[in-house]
Amino acid sequence: MIELENVCKRYQMGGEVVTALDHVTLAIADREYVAIIGPSGSGKSTLMNIIGCLDNADEGAYRLDGQDITRYTPRQLAAIRNRKVGFIFQQFNLLQKLTAYENVELPLIYQGLGSAERRARVSEALARVGLDDRMRHRPNQLSGGQQQRVAIARALVTQPSLILADEPTGNLDSKTSVEIMAMLDALHQAGNSIVVITHDQGVAERAPRRVRIHDGCLTEEVGA
């Protein structure tokens, strides 16, 4: 499903060139659940951006579902991203003026789906995360955990082949974090492919497979 081969990414920081990813090679199978763990500055956000089609690599190759997207333009990447990737962010990234229903519906509007199909998909996604009774609430009327559930519903509603979760429990208390991770476990058991980007070893240990990133290089955790 995900194939990265000798991927490099560099940034110009003042007069210095910083290597964020250094010849990264990684393969993730369909329906696999993988945690990529590393501290701040390790390159995990850059890796997430490339896996999620938010950025291009400077060198190397990237194939998603067998499709080589290494040299895609930003517009082509956006089209792939909208069809194949569902994002869950630490900051939730919900639009404050929209209801839960409208936040979840938005990516379907971008896809050009009709109103009847949008309504069915949004209702199903919110029901899956236990928020069908809160669909008319705005984010400021929801708890942090409920907002993250809306974000999960938004990730699911496009029926993506990949769910990419970036620090999904970073802004949540420990009890709510356990609930959100249990939800990701259930989504994996239902057949979703999940990649979690995290600095938290406890979050990473929920995944059957763990990969560590440090200074832009990957190592597989022994016994993961």
C-alpha cells in the first residue's frame, strides 16, 4: 500500500541545509496498523507530510496503492489526498463556525458528491464514533474528546484507503486518550489501514508494528 524507497527531504534553514529525511525506505501493507515514533525534530512530521501527500520528496520514490506519485504537482497530490487519505490531527482542525455535521460533510462537498449521498455518509460516520446525537453542535459546544471523534468521523467519511493520525491524543486527558486509541484499534479491526505518528511510547505500543525515527533515519523496533 505504502512504499517509500530511499526518500530524502531537505530544508534550507538560514545558511544551513537541514536533512529532515535521510534515505528512508519503508513499506506498509494494506490493512496494517503502524506507529511511527520519534521526538520533536526527528523528521516524523516531514515523513507524515510525504505519506499524506502534503509534500514531495527531494529524492527517492513514493508509491501509494501501487501508484507512483513521486513527481506529482500540488494539485495532483491534493486529488490523491482527497480520495485516499483521511487525516486525524492533534489540534482537531475543525472549522469553528460549522457544526459537527458540516465539518464531516466538507470533504464530500470537495469531492462533488450529491446531497443524498453526503447525508447518508455523514450520518453513518458520526454514528460510528457515537456522536449522532451531537451532529448539530459546533466545536465550542463539544469536549476535546468529542471534537477528536468528529475529526475521526471526517477522516472516515471519504472511505479512504489510509487513515493518518498525527499525535491523535496530544491534546487530550489520559482517560479520553485511551478512548480515542480504542477507537483507532476498532477501526483497524474493521479493516482500515492506520498509521499513527507520535512521540508517546504508550500510544505507539497500541500498534502491532512500530517504527522509530531519529535524525531522519528509520529503524524497526525489535519485537514489535
